[in-house]
Amino acid sequence: MENAVYNKALAALKTQFGMPRPLANQNGARFLRNGTVTIYHTELAPGNQAEIAFNVQPISSSYGISPTNLNSLLDECRHLTGRPTEVNKLQNWPRIGLATEEDVTLVMDKLAAYLKK
């Protein structure tokens, strides 16, 4: 179910990744500009209000950074929130769990500082 944390993260992601498309199962949205990023508001680890998944290869290519460096950035973001995440066995993309609006601010500030074109 959509919530304040999800909505704040969705709005922030639009600035970085453009307009999303709703997922077919209505559990989130996918951004396709500058790589592939998906945000979820259901099927989350306990305590999370949203989770953001990153398809590392196309994002790293789009921003001209190595997949290793992008994975390190995502690890830092996961450390900032300290939240566990759900695992999607089909895609197995790195995820960041968000429980509060403060988590959104911390993660989006970190991403925006690093992912520049």
C-alpha cells in the first residue's frame, strides 16, 4: 500500500530517473531512464515502508561508473538506513530498505551527490 515514505522516495527518484511506469502487479513503479530502478511499497522486509531496487549494469553504464563503484555506493546507502530488504529471486538486484522519511532523505542525498551526468 502506498504511504508517505514511498511517496517521498517516488518523488525524489523522479528527479534523478525521470517518470516511472506503474508495475503490472501494482506493488510499485519502475524507472527506465538512466538505467533501471524499481521502487516497491508492498512485498517488503518487515518494518520497511518502501524498497528501492537497482539494476546495476545499465545504471553504471548510463552514469559512466563501474558496477563495483555503484555497488559500493548502494552498500553505503544500505548502511545509512540499516534496514533489511526482501529478495527478488528472479532479478536479484541490490535493494535499499526505507522505513522513515529521514531514510529517504539520507539515501537520496547520497545518490544525488554521486550519480551525476
